[in-house]
Amino acid sequence: MTAPPLPSTAPTRKLLSLSLAVALCGVAASAQAQQPTVEQLQQRLERLERLAGVSGVAAVEGVDLAGLDQRLRILERRLELQEEERVAAARAAPQITVDPKGAAFRSGDGHYELKLRGLLQGDARVFVGDGNQNDSFLLRTARPTLEGSLGKRVAYRFTPEFAGDSATIVDAYVDLRFNPAHVLRVGKFTSPVGLERLQSSAALVDVERALPSELAPNRDLGVQLQGELAAGRFSYALGVFNGAVDGRDATSSNPDDDFEIAGRVFLEPLKGSDSAWAGLGVGLGASAGQKHGVGSSFLPRYRTPGQATFFSYRSTVAADGDTLRWSPQGWFYRNGFGLQAEYIVSRQEVARDARRTALEHRAWQATASYVLTGEDAGYRGVTPARPFGVNGGRGAFELTARYGELQADGAAFPFYADPAASAARVRSWTVGANWYLTANLRLATNYLHSRFGAVAGAQRLADEKAVFSRLQVSF
């Protein structure tokens, strides 16, 4: 007959061992005094065996100290084996965790994992003065995310977008992780060119992205090799993609027979050190390829931070040749202060009728932020040290300011772009405040002002002035 499993935990095992030790000490003292005490101790040991659920232990003939000691050793060994079985079963059991980062289901060895995360952004948008945009409430983002790992080498991410008139897929990729320096990513993900484009929308200090993001490609389909070296101080990415137009996602399939090469290198030389410049990072992103075709899948439209289109090509213009982007970029974070800046040039060969030319559009921006409540600023956002409603905490407060400019190539007018409908330049500034109530909840308010420039002889577009507010829930 086998022994039933021990229905106790490690503290119970310690209690039994302590009781047995006391019993043996009593045996040594009592054996010299009188024989009944030894018999009483035998009865106590039997009770302890029953309490521990240990049966089938062979009885030792005679009642003496040697016999009691042997039975004690058997009992201790049984307890050890049962404790080892309990620990092994606990390690093999799946683990479920729910925390501010979402819900996670993890295998006992940690090699298989499924995480559930999400991002919800709702806006209230009010435009000031005369304009052709309507005040509105807007569901800006509604993205559940499934991500995790399949063994030590494979990771995945799947993110649909339910905001807007129809559902789309934002991210859908698989990572083959050979080591931190070499990760192969395949699927749909953000092209590695623009600094702010690579930043999660949940971590942006302003409600909408800055003007350089209008020239950088967004998500594209392809394959990319990426990694980090020197303890994360150097990172790189290099990939081949179908090719996305400036500021937009690529279509679900390659609209022409052309591809695009994109890459990025980024250096944080003093990361992890005690230097005041430990939060400095600089890099360069670039892409090169070709596009041939007419329509929105080949040529972009540029928008203001208020999401109004201010530049577009005439409908008869075609992308017809080489495309090139390059973007120096960087950031600096020190305690509660943050500064992020980038510059980008986008060059595209275009054609209309029998006329061809290469047009270059340029943009730059600088964004500064400061956390008033003492938390550290960072590229991945701010986490309040004292969440709202917890022990009198009020969350974290942050002030932001941004200035940027986008300059369209003057050679685009009037043949490739209509000066009556498109501006040659836009200069935009934004001021704002963020209240991080918890790690998952943020309220943001921006005032933004964009001023347009026109080519000679054309009428300047009216200034864009607006107040954007956002409620964001992320996990």
C-alpha cells in the first residue's frame, strides 16, 4: 500500500520535524529513567506518522531508541520526497498573472507565454475660428493586442484596429530570436525610419504625431534583421519591404513590382552609466526603393497635427522612379526633462504627361517635456510614482511644448500640385499638459496652431487652431 500524499506545506513539514526532534531529545533523557516513557514516545511517533499521512512504514521489533530513530529517519525521508514532488508540481503548473501591464498566461518553465494587452483612446476635438473641420468626439484608437512566445526562439504579436469605419490589422509579425544581437522579424510592422513613428502612440507626449512623421513610412510588410549590442547601447535594424508611401501604412499586397530597403542605427553611448548624459541617444534612419503608379498607394497626402490635409498631388501625377528618405534623429532624457528631435527628407521621382522630375520634401520638429511631480521622463512614457487614489496619491503631471515645420518642394507647384488647394509650407506649434492618473490611465490636453505658406500669387490657407483632449486607457 502506497503512502497518501502529504496534505501539508513546507511550514507543516518544519513543524513535524521540530516535534520529532523534541521527541527524540525526550527519548534520550527518559530512557535512562523508566521504560514506559519510551513506549509513550513510540505512541507519539505513530500519531505523527498518521498526521503526516505516512502509512506502511515497517514497524521495528522491540521498543528502543534505535527503533524509534529508524522510524524517524523513514518519516523524514518520506516528507522530503513529498516536498520535492510538491515543488516540482508547482514549477510545472501554468502561471497566470494580471498586473498594470495586462494579463499573462505562462507555462511553468516560462518558455510559452500569451499576453493580452490593449490601448483605447477617445478624443474631444474643438477647432477655433473659421475652418472646414467640424468639432467632434472621436474614437481615435481601439487596439487589443495578443503577444507572447512559443519556446525560447519564437515570439509573436497580433494587433487589430477597431477604431474607424472598418477593422484593420496594425501589427502581425513573428520574431525568430537567435540572440539579443540577431532577431529576424517577419510580417507587418513599423518601418525603421522615423523616430516618432517607432514610438508607441500610448507613449506620445502630444495627442497627435509631429510633422516629420508625415514623411516617414508607417507600417509595412517585409522581413527585417534587428538587434542590440553592447548592453543595449547600440541597436540596429535592416529590412526589405513592399514599400509604403510617406506617413501611411502599406497596402495589404505589393501594388507594383518594386521593393524598398529600410534601416536604422541608434547609439546611446552612455546608457546605464552615472553620467548626466546617460539619457542621450542619436541615430539615423533611411530607406531607398522605387515606386511606379498613380493614386494613394503610390503618392502621399500630407496632414497637419490637426489631421487636415494641406498638400496633395494632382490626380494625374504618378510616382515614377526612385524614392529616398533619410532622417537624423535623437533624444535626451534627464530626470523629469525630455527632449526629442528629428529631421527628415523624402525624395520621390514623379511624372505627369511627358514631364518628369524629382521632388524633395523636408520636415523637422523638436518636442520638450517636463514632469512636474518628480518621475523620470522617457521614450516609453511616464509611470506615476504615486497613483491617483492610492494613499493620497495624485498621479503624475507633465507639461509639453513642440515646434515643427514641413516644407514642400517649390518645384511641385503649379504643375504637380494645385497651389489653390495645397500649401507650400506649414509651421506648427503645440503646447499641452498630461495627467497620468495611474500607469494605465492618462488625460491629455493640447492647444495646437498651424500657419501655412503659399507659393507666389496663391492665396494662403487659413490658420488651423484647435484644442484636442484625450482620455487614454492602456494596459
